[in-house]
Amino acid sequence: MQPRIPRQSAGEQDARRPDGTDLDHRFTAELASAVSGARRRAVRDGDRQVDTAHLLHSLLESDGEVRAVLGDGPRIARLLGYLVQRSIGYGLRWQSAVEDSGAVPLVTGVAGFSPLAAAAMEEAGARAARRGHVRACGVDLLAALVADPQARAVEILARVAVEPRTVVADVDRHFEPAP
């Protein structure tokens, strides 16, 4: 059986983009690990591409700051419950469709990622740069995941009554200097 996610070239296996630039050089080690975890999850779930829901799931499992921004506790448990159900239930309808709302510019050169997931990773890097940081962290990616209302991550967050505007505001507060 052929894998659904395109095989990585030798250059990509060490986290390099096909164009030769290092995708993860703009991510903290924790975020790079979460992105790798999302890739593994997509393969395990039999999905064609890593999408925003894979990225959200991996962030929730591996990043304490993301959980804190979203309100650690019962809300996180419910989110993880929905994400786990994805591979056995409602998420099956996503397997045959590419996650792309058409609202974000197409990001090329990130093989195996949906257009929205690729755009979110690019936006996470841009968010960090606007703060004067070289590397994006998981909270940057969280804010970027909710930028497009058609993202699967937004659909999942909506199931537990989490509004994208609230997430972005909470992320912005997270980065404000302490008084």
C-alpha cells in the first residue's frame, strides 16, 4: 500500500524544505517537536496531509503554554477527546478532502501539509518576528491556527465553545510583559 503522505526526500528528513531552506530554524525545539508529532499522527491516522487539527492535537499534547492559554483542565480534556475521536469517527470525512478554504495564500514548499497548515506555520514565524523573536513557539502557532475560520482546528475549538478571537486575545496577553 502506498503511503498517503508523500515520502520525505533526504533533504526533508532532517527538517529541510525542498527548496533547501530549513523550515524548523524559525521554530523553538518544542514547536519543531510538535510539528514532527503532527506529521506522525497524520501518517498513523491514514490522512493525506498534516492539517490544522493534527497540529492542534500535537500542541495540546506537548506544550504546557498552549494548554495554559486555552485554559488547562476540563476544556483541554474535552478538546483532546474530540481530537482522539477524529480517527474513529467524525474526522473520517476529512480524509478524502484537502483542508483549504481558499482564503489564505497558497504556501508552497511544505510537502505533506494542507495549505492552511502550511500557512499557519508561516504565520507563526511571522508572529514571532513581529515580537522581535527569531523562533516561533507553540503559542504563536496556536494563534495562527485560528486565523482562518475554515480551519479544522477552528471547527474543533468551536465544539468546546472556544472562540478564535478569544484565543488570539489570550495569546496576545500571554506575551504582554508582566506588570
